[in-house]
Amino acid sequence: MGSNSRYTATVSLVVMAAGFIGTLFVEGPIWVRFLQSGFEAGLVGGLADWFAVTALFRHPLGIPIPHTALLPKNREKVSRALVNTIQEDLLSKQSITDKLAQIPLVSKILQGAAGQLSTNSAKTGVVTLSEYAIRQLPLEKLAALGEREVRHMIDALDLQDLLKQGLQQVYTRGYDEKVFDFALNTAEQLIMKPEIRDRMGAMASQALQNLNAGGMMQFALNAFAGFFNDEKLGGLIQQFMLNGLDGLRSVNNPNRKAVMRAIHSWLDNPGNQYKLAIEMDHWKTQLLDEWKLEEKLLEMLQRLQAQALEFVNREDYVEAYVIPVVNKLVNQVCDNEELLDRLESGLREQIARWIEANHHKIGTLIRENIDRFDDKTLITLMEDKIGGDLQWIRVNGAICGFLIGIILAGIKLIAG
């Protein structure tokens, strides 16, 4: 209760009492009777309003007069009325929902969040959140999952069908011819080496010496072997083989075509393809076991995690990467009216459900806050908030009573 308004109300009542007493014993002109009537009515009005204002909060003069101390006696009714008024009228479900429907919630939330990203606290928060998210990644589980998925994917492969498709691509793109030419070039390089030439000559000379033909054939062989030493014999064989390789390089060479047909026939044979597929399957399983795929994947994920942590700690991480991405996303959402409407509808629906489920808590909260005050504290609080206005009722009652008293005195005078 405001001390100034209480003081003013008390002064008004004292003035009326003093005026009434002062004019009560004074004999004089007619205007004194008018003042006496005014002060009398003002005193009655002031006392009546004092009684009414006091009776709201406590017993006047401590006397338990019936129908006084209204607020303490009717605290439950007042509390219930206050709760119902706020919960059902001022903050009803419909009023809250209607008010929220007037606000573009999604766009405001998105734009507000995007605008806050440029602050230092938001940047620190984004970096901290990014670091936390990266460190929480279950790398071991991801590596194990990746290893299982790779094995499952490879096990599901039809190697024989894959081999057929691979051979078809090899034939279509001419890789078989290129591989054959590569083999010819490799063979030529080997044959051209002096140590290979000499080794072939020695092997041929030894073979001739060990050959037992008998008669004239043996004599001819011995003469041939005596005429050619290891080096000459190796050179002869080398030249013979090089001439054969040169012939095989020609696409139209009958020998080349025969060799390619033989290779194709072997590769296209279903039985051979099945054997190759079996060997590839064994090789595949062995390779996966020896390679320790899970460990390799874990090492790769750990390197990626370290790189990601280093990346999010760059000074320009938020400014150069996060903010542009967020702004672009926000602009795309805000420019897409259909998407924005769906998001708004979904958000409002969720808010409506939340209000429906929690609206009763408004009354509970108000009642809990009221109940935590005892009667004395609650009355003091109410007097502090509305007592000033109530004291002016006393002032107005005294003044109005004074004026009414004068008017009544005038009416009595006229009537008399």
C-alpha cells in the first residue's frame, strides 16, 4: 500500500472530523450550517469507505464483525476465480493458439537463429557442438559395420556372371589383344637379354649332346653341334624366336588368330569359368582376411575424424562454411512457400498439442505461487499493489460526502 495515498486518506478523514467538530458548537450564519452538514456527510462517507476498504483485508479495529476480512476468509474462492480467469479467459487455449497463428513462427525462428550465428558466443557454441558431435561418433562400431557390409556386398557377387561380363568388356574394348601384345613385348625384352640368349644356347647344346639318334643322323648332329658354339646357337634360337614374335604382332597373322582363338575358347568354356570363379572366391576370402579390413576402416575413420576436428577449429570455419550454408538453407526454406506452409502447419500442430497437454499447468503454477504465501504476506502483497487505489476510495468518499452534505443542507433549507 502506498504510504502517500494512505496519508492523504487519513488527512481527508481528519479534516472532515475536525470540520464537523469545529462547526458543531459554532452558532453563526447559514453558511456555517452548510459546512457542518458537508463535514458531517464527508465524515460519514470517509468512515464508511474506510470500513469498506479495511474490511476487504482484515477486521476493522480487530473486531470480528461479520462479513469483514473478506479476502482471508474467501481466499480459496478468490484463488479459484483468479486461476479460472487467467487460465480460461486471459490465457485460454484458443487465445494462445490464435495469437500464435498470427506469427510466422518458422521464418522468425530460422532468421533469428541465422542472425545469431555471427555472435562470438554462437560461433563458440557451433565449434563446441561440432567437436562434440565428431568425438561422439562410434568409430569402432562404424568400422565393424563397414567391414560387415563390404563382406556382405562381396559375398553377394556372382563371380561367374561377373567374369562373363568382364570377358565381354575385354573382348569389346580389345583388351585381350592389348594383353597379348604386352605379353609379346615382355617376351621380346626377355629374349633380347644376353644372359637369356646364352642360357638358351647352352640348353640347346646340351640337348643336342644328349640326343642319341644313331647312324648318319648322329654324325650330322655332332657336326652341327661342333660348328655352333653356345653363343651362336643361342643367337640362332633368339633370332628364330624374335621372327616368330614379329609375326604374331600382325593382326592378320594366322598363328596370332589361332592363339587368340585358343585363348578365347579356353576362357569362354563354362567349366573353365567355373574353376576361375572358384579360385577368385578363395582369393577374395583370403584377401579380406589377410587385409584386416576392419582395422583398415578404423584407421581411415580415425584419420577422417582428426581431419574433421582440425577443420572445425579453423578460424574461418563458422564464417566461411557454417553461416553461408545456414543462410542459404534459410533463404531456400523462406522462398519456398509450399514448404514453409507445411513447416508452419506442422509446428503449430505440435504447439497446439503441447498446449492441450500442458495448459492446465498454467492454473497449477498460479495456484502454487499463491499457496506459497500465508494470509498476512498475501494481504501485504495485495495492499502494496492495489492499496493505493483503494485509499483513494476513502478520499473520494470523504469529498463526495462533503459535497453531498452541502447539497442536502441546501435541499433542507429550501424545503424548510
